[in-house]
Amino acid sequence: MELAFGQHGLCGVRDPSSPPATLAAWSCYCLLEGGLCSSEQLGRWGGGCRSFVGGGKGMGISRTTCLERKQFSQSQIPCYVSFCSPTGSHVEWCKQLIAATISSQISGSVLSDNASREHRALRDGNKLAQMEEAPLFPGESIKAIAKDVVYICPFIGAISGTLTVTDYKMYFKNVERDPHFVLDVPLGVISRVEKIGVQSHGGNSCGIEIVCKDMRNLRLAYKQEEQRLEIFQNLITRAFPLSHGLPFFAFTYKEKFPTNGWKVYDPVAEYKRQGLPNESWKISKINSMYEFCDTYPAVLVVPTSVKDEDLSRVAAFRAKGRVPVLSWIHPESQATLTRCGQPLIGPNDKQCKEDEKYLQTIMDANAQSHKLFIFDARQMSVADTNRAKGGGYESESGYPNMELIFLEIPNIHVMRESLRKLKEIVYPTIDESRWLSNVESTHWLEYIRMLLAGAVRIADKIESGKTSVVVHCSDGWDRTTQLTSLAMLMLDSYYRTIKGFEVLLEKEWMSFGHRFAMRVGHGDDDHADADRSPVFLQFIDCVWQMTKQFPAAFEFNELFLINILDHLYSCLFGTFLYNSDHQRVKEVNKTVSMWKQKGLMFFSSSEVVKTDHFPTQSCVPFQQMPIHQNLKELLALRTELQKRVEELHREAAKRSISSSSERGTSPAVSPVHTSV
């Protein structure tokens, strides 16, 4: 008789008269709820057996020896045992052997009824603890665990569960519901944490409110002040590492990937794709060590005829030394899109001949036009104020062949206030009766329209007017970046692919020095910092608007954009952690790029890749979706969502009644899974 032990409490028995290679000759048994059950009943035949049925030579030992050898039941690998010449009826012997073996697997002896109940309770408790455990990334470690915590959900009410704080996330889970309720919040999303008093929820009266950068407010209640204090201190320390002398989790994240995401953007290769360098434009290495301009990339494209010493004089006349450099060139007309900082004209109308000549050279590089358009993203009144402080804008006298256009886009402080107002009307509840007027009062969509309208004007001058364009705001790393990247997205179909969009972000946002760390406030507990502003969020919203108006023009959908926004805040990757290319290049080998997370495989899946994407080399805009069709689809979607909400409410009511009758406890609410 042959007996085999496998993982997960499985064992197999074979009649010695049957061929060893025949799986059907084996009877497979497993332990279930403390009893013996055949694998045929469980539907698990073969899954546990195949790993050990044909494995190795058996070792001849006696039946008594087998029953005494407890190590078989404790082994982490399959054991294979062969019994020869069993006495008596081998069928009855097998039953006795399996019964005795399984008993030894449970406790080494036959358990009493009370002991069995205690064992099952312990086993169920261990199983529950395992289910409540937070999944961890490689390099992630648990810092605090609190049980019997109540999450006060604004949608479905109070939920009791276990809260785990790691060095990367806050993880709350309730396993008593079906499906389980999970709240998974990266600590980088947290803007501030405050102690609050809450209305008692089953004795939990000590509370914490967590204000998030993604518009959510989370409230947790604890039974004891000591418990709240431990979680509060761990959240404060880990959510704001820079304020406590700690590194971001991105530097601890140890997951390995087959390719290097930092190489998704190669500036020389990207400019080569655009047909550069050519007779009018060259790739300059003047900033190769970031000494010329520490907020610009190492690789710059400038007019061929311009010498380095002239560039240095122009840099002295431009804010932060950000001289006009090329971002994109039209493949046919050679009209260009260049970006820079404001000129430092000041209240005394200071002039710089080198700067005037430099812009003239940019205009002359395009033989299709004898005019250069300068788009100043600022409001004219603000530009005048900046002029009094030493900044300013190009004058007609100094730049005679150029036309200056103000786009009247408000500054970062106005945008921050607009987002605050938007949060107030969308979370946690929406007033349907006043929805349109409430949205209008935030001015958020008005500012989105202004950005899109400005980008359209820039793209139209280049595409239809065949004229070159210069774009700047004050320093050239906020509104300038929004406008150039949106215009390039309109003009070049490559940037509307997944790979091209990644290149666009790396090029126009990361390498040209958008101040991600400052605008998002990574790791800093100063939530009232005046430098914070939703600049990148606005850009992503603009892109989303474009994907809705021109659905066939983009390879990706909103899931791709949402994933990017999630990791803008998460601090899991090094991609969005820095203020400039200079800062990032020094730390690039210490963190992982977002573009090579496992999510990149997710990005390439059918969930985000659109099958109706029609790439084109032409710069002619795609046909816009008619507004009436858009509204029709939105109304249909709203009706569908309302039906789904009603279904969920009915399901929740049924579960609540069932739960009350079975357990005699307070009604349970339909669980929800929330993950960021």
C-alpha cells in the first residue's frame, strides 16, 4: 500500500495492485473543517495530488513507524511513503491508516469535543488574522496595527475593522462583510491629519480626520486614546517623511523590473524623430552639467547660428535663466513651438539686444512666415505687476516683427482656491438641484476652457498660419508647460499614443522643470504652503476633455490618466518626486520609474488601450464629437448609474435583514472596495 502526503493537508492512498502511473488508482483525501473529506467531493482531485503522485522512490517503513513519525504531517514539501505487504484487508487498513494519520496531523492524538472546538476557534482566528493582514510591496514594512477601528464612511455608514499603517500606506479592512471592505490609501495622498472627537460608534469616541489631496476626507474612530495616539503619530511621521528626516518610500521600494523605465524618454532620439538637428536648429550641450540653467534639461535645441556667449547674455535677461528653446517643430512648414521665462524688462524698460536678435533668429528659421507670435499665458494686469518687480513682457519697440497675445489665465493661487471650492461641492455628497450653478461658482471648468482655448490658438498659428510661436508665463514651468504640452498633443499624433504620452510628460513636464515636489507638497506637513497648486491635475483634466471630444484620436482612455494621477501622489515611484531634471538625475538609480511598474503591462491591456484609435501623421484635427451626442451619452450613463445605485441599495437591504436574523446583531451594510 502506498501513502503520499502533500501540502495543504492533502494525502493520497493507492492500492499496490494498481499501476503506479495511473492517477485514477489513487484516492485523495484532505482535511476540511476538522474532518475527513474525499477530494472528489471537494472537486479538488488531481490539483494537490499531481505534484507528488509520481515523485521519487518510496522508502520502506512499517505502518507503526509511519503513524509515529509526526514530521510527515509537519513537512513543508510533499512526502512519499511506500508500504509493502500490508496485513489484513488493505481497504480497512487504509481507512484506519488515514484516520489515524489525519488525527495525528491535527494534534498528535484524538481531540476531545471541547479541544476540537478550541482548535477550530484558534484556526478560524488565525484565518481571520491572515485575511486582515495588509498586502505588502517588496521593501514595505508594518509600523502599527489597530483592531476594532471604525471607519466612518460618508456613503454607507460606520464600518468596524483592522487598520494597518506601513511605511507606504494606510490599509483598513473589514472581513466580516461579503465581499470584504478594503480602504487602501498611499500615505503620499495625505495632506493633513487631525485629532477630532466623534459621536460614539460602539464605544469608539476618539477620532482622527485625514484630509487627502485627491479630494477625500477620511474619518476613523478608536476606543482608546492610546490607540489613537499610536496611529496618529505613525501617520504623521510616515505621511510627511521630509518633515521628520525620513526618506520617501520610493527609496525603499525593492521590486525588480525587467526594463529600466527611466529610459522611456531619450531627448536626442525624440528630437531626431522630429527631424532635428537640421540646418536651422542644433542640439546644444551648453547645459550638459546643468550649470547654464539648473531648471532646464541637459539637452537643448537652439538656433544653429547662436553662439554660447550670446545664449548666456539672453539667459541673464530671462527669468531663472530660461532662454527660448525649441519644444516642437512642424514636419512640413518648419514652424516651431518654443518656450521660455518672462523677459526681465523691469519698470525702466530695460532692453537686451541679444534677446531681440535671438527671437528674430527663431522667426527667420521659418521661411513660411515673417512674423513671430508670443503667447503670454498671464493676465495683462499681473504681467504689469511683475514688470514693477523686475519682470515684464516683450515691448513692440524692441520686438517689431512680433505680436504679443495675453491669454489671461489666472495664477496658481487662483487655481488652488478653485479646486478647494470644487471639492466642497463634490465630496462627500452632491446637491443635484444646484449642481450646475455650484460648478460654475468654482470656475474650475472655466479655467479648463481657457487652457484648452489657449492651446488651440497656439496650435492653429503653427498648423494653419505656418508661423512660429513662443510661449511663456512668469518663470515658464507652470502655465507654459500646460500650454506647450496641450498644443503638442493637438499637433502630433505620436503624443496621443501611450508611449508618446509618456515621452510628452517626461519631456515637457519633468525635464523642463515643472516643480512637482513644490506644487504637490510631497512629504511636507505644511498643508497651507502657498506654492501648492493643482497645475498637473488641470493638465490631465484638459487631456481627459480632449479624449471625450475626440475619442478616436487617442490610444488610451481615462483609466490610464487616473493611474497617472494616483501615482502623482503615491510617492511609490521617483517619477514625480522632484522639482527639476537636475534634482532627479542625481537620484535616478535609487528609485523606480512609474513607466516600468507592473501597471505598464496594465496600460497595454484592453482596459486602457482603445480599439477604435486611428493614428495619423497629419496635423489636421480629428472631427469633434457633436455636443448633442455627448450630452445624449452622458444622460444615458447617468440613467444607468442611477439604476445600479438602486440595485445596490436593494442588495444592501437584503444583506442587512439576513445578517440581523442570523447573528442577531446590528444590520450590516453592503461592502465597498476603495483603492488608490
